Amino acid sequence: MKHVIAMDLGGTKIFAAVVTEKGKIVKQVKAATHLSGGWPALKKQIVSICKDLMNSGNKITAIGIGSAGPLHAKSGVLLDPTNFGWKKKKINFVKDLSKNLKIPIVFDNDAVAAVLGERWLKHSPANTVCITLGTGLGVGVLIDDKILRGRGGLHSEGGHLILRPQDHDAHCECGAPGCAEGFLSGVNFVKWVSKKTNRKFKDAKELSELAKNGDIEVSRFFAEYAELMAQYLCSIVVLYYPSEIVFSGSFAQASDLFLPQTQKIMAESLARQQAAHKIIPKIRVSRLDNNNGLLGAGYMAFQYKTYHK
């Protein structure tokens, strides 16, 4: 049986694994992303993880990496990744790693990897949008079984659509006031609520637990989050008309605190269009235990000869 290395590289955590051609995870590694030392430190960490997995007893044919962006997948270049906190604007990601690892590397946006993972394991239809909620807000769009990209092969950074122009209360590293990621990513939601309530919260998990335990103030912000998410998803629907929208990432586990209200608002907002044509998609949380990005990176690795053609 053939094996590859798959990696889901985020602004907070790295997930990496040996994956079989049937989508089975053989060996998995999780680690905090080493960002404070810049690209040299992260490169060293990625190489070390990959070499350890290459020595795990399985012959590895390729490596697939889904990474936070912005990035240019085909050329293998990171373009000022929003949540890495680096000043260097352009990094030859694949070229630099290839010097050390000596096997084919396939590279793409982490949300692309997520939607490919859903499709590979036959969990989603040919027209699916995957939204990753974690350190950032990623969007992977699959239309008629093809990844949708922008001019010159650039991947869409749909997480940076503007929800509230000139609203400086929520912060995104892209620098644009009112950016969706500033409100809707797990990390930025915590920062936003902390600022607005003058309370210090550890992380999104703590916020979710407080809301579930009846904290009225925190619950009010989850209600506002539901409205913002509905506004955001309505834009996604009329842009792409997906059959399904799938949430993944660590903050997707809090969906029971916002998704029912989000769907109610969407139904009201899109009522006229829905009456003419059933445009509202199925919306759900990934059933792949937060591994759809990892598995999608594995799929990319198995397709290394043709992936970017």
C-alpha cells in the first residue's frame, strides 16, 4: 500500500501524519507552530517532523502541505501569511523545503485541503464550500469538482471580505477594518469579546463553556456572532451557490452556539431567492474529527504528478 506525508499547517498548530491511499491515518504528530523564530525556525520544525515520519517504517512517495495563506499554490510561495506575524513578505516555501526533504512536495491553501479532504472521503458533493474556523478564517471552494482560484492561480482569501466597514473594534492582521476574520475566527472572536467586555478570556473554548453555562454577557456576543456569520454566509451563497457548506477547525466545535440562529437569519435574508430557486445549501460541521485539512493534504500528495497541471 502506498503512503504519503500529509501536513495541516496553521498559525497555532501543526498536524502531520502518514496517510494511506485509502485515507487512513497511520501515524500522527501534533505540535505548536514555531513562528517566533521566523521562517528559518518553522522550516527547521517542518523538516524535522517530516523526516521523523519518513523514518516511521513506511515508504513515503510525496508530501502534501495545506497552509494558512495568502499563498500561491503552483509556485509554492507564501505571500505574507496573515497569521504568522512575519515581516518577510515572500517565502519560497516549497523550494526551501525541497532542498532538505528530497521528495515531491505539493502545496496549497489549508481551506483547499479541507474541502478536498471532504470530497476525497466522499462526505461532500461536487459543489462544496469549506470554511475553516481557527486562528484565521479560511475558505476553500469546490465547483463542479474543481478548485476555484483567482487571477494567475492565486487562491481566494474569502476570509477577508468586509462585514462592517470602518469598524475598528475587531482586529485582523490583514489591516482592513471590519474584516470577517477579525470577527469570525476563533482567535479573533476571543480578542473582540475581551475588548468589548473588558474581561480577559483564555481562548475560544473558555468562551464557549461560559456561554453554555449561562453567562449572559458572553451569550450576547455569540448571538451577535450568529448574525455576522449569517451575513457572511449569505454572501458566500450568492457568490458560489454551493450544495453544501462545511465548517471545520477548532472553533467549529462551538457551532451549536451560533449555527441554529445563523441558519434562521439566512432563511429570512434569502427568502425571495429561495422561493424562486432552492439556493440555501446544507450547512454542517465536518465529520472527519478536524482532520479534513490533513486528509486533503494527503490527497494532494497522492496526486503530486498532476495536481498543479
